[in-house]
Amino acid sequence: MATALATSLRSRFELELRGRVESPFTYRDRNVFEVLSTGIPEIDVSLGGLPRGAVTEICGPPCSGRTSVLVSTLAARTAEGEVCALVDARDSFDPYLASVAGVQLEKLLWVRCQNIDQALRATDLLIQAGGFGLVAVDLTDIAPQTVRYVPLNAWFRFRRAVEDTPTALVLMEQEANAKTCASLVLRLDGQRPSWSETREAKVLDSLRYPFARLLKGFRIGAEVVRSRVQPMTDWDPNHGTGGREKSRKLETFETEARWELPRMI
């Protein structure tokens, strides 16, 4: 009885969706993707890049390098002439620093939101509109307990909408909440910073004279929590997962601090 009812409902749905949705009950979990460069050689060499037509989740605590990865990726994509979109959930993006880091702002759509609901609605509209090489959703300034309450079907809807498109959807969070739907989950962890000094360390005590030192950057460690990505070309079999989930440690990479003052008009 239950089987007959399920068959009847399936036939009815397929009839209603005919011409609008191809194979609505077919589960697709592909693992061969075209990938795009992040602009960070250590990540690109090990992973191949971020997958198009899929969801990538990048998470980590504050000061773990999330913004550095985001800005580097935006700079790499806009330099290639691609139009990108940034959904800024708490209006915390700094366009001046991004431009200093190489982001071509004329090729970036910056959607400034005040809360997570606005961010999710904006993401839905951008994916449906199409035409973006990269859509990044920055939820890093949203409390993790708030992001946990996002319904799982929202992440699945995003994944389905971005499939078979040239758009890479990147979610930036403090914790991984969409890893069931993500083809790649990358966790970042900030390590010891490096400093430059205006004078030799033997001459000045940096604790007594804190302005004698300038931040040069951080070393960032990246761990692949989940990967079902196998790039279409230029794939090193020693690093590939062959579509199987696998956790591995990436080589650390270094960020570079930029010390430039805004121009005074």
C-alpha cells in the first residue's frame, strides 16, 4: 500500500514538474569540477582551487585568516575579468583595504546586509540571477549559535541552484554548518605572527616601546575537513581524493600586512 502511494506521488510530481525540472528525483553527487584559483599557491597546488558549480565552506575562529583567503580569492577572480558578488552579512567589508590587496572593485557587487536573514535572501537572489564567477557569503561576524539555526534545506537549496553553473559559492563562517551540502570544507587556524622592527631588537624593548614593531603578517594553517573535489584538468593524483571524503593537512601559508594610509582629499 505504502509503495503504491509513493509511486503515485512520484508520478504526480514528475508530471507537474515536467519541462521545468529535469529528473527531480535523481540524486547527483558529482566530484569532477572545474576549479578556480584562490591566488594562494599553497592552496591551489594542494587542492587545485575552489570548485565551480558547488558549495565551498571556509571556517575558522577570529584571526584565523578567513578574510585573507576571501580577499585573495576576490583579487584573483577580478584580475581574470570575472564579476564577483560579496554578501556581507554584518556590513564589515573594508573596500579600501580590499583594493590595496588587488581587488578590482568595479567588478565586485557588494551587498551590505544587517543580519543573517537579509544575507540568505540576497544569496538566493544572486544565485538565481547568475552571471557571477564567485558568490561569497561572509557570515563570520554572525554568532555561531545563530548560524546553526539556519534550516538545512536552505543550504541544500543553494547547492542545487548553483549546480551546473560556472559560479563558485563560498560560505565564510566561524564553524562548519553546511558541510553536508558542501563539496569542499576548509578549516583555517591562525598561527604565530611575524613582526618587523624599526630598530634592532637588542636596542629597544618591544614591551616598553610597542610602536617599534610592525606586524608583517601571520602564518595560516589550513585543514581539509571534507573534500569531494577532483578538478577536471591539471590534477596531481598524489593530492586527489578521487571523490572520496578525506581529511588532510595543507602546508601553511603566510599573509602580508599592508600599511598604507588613505589619501587625503
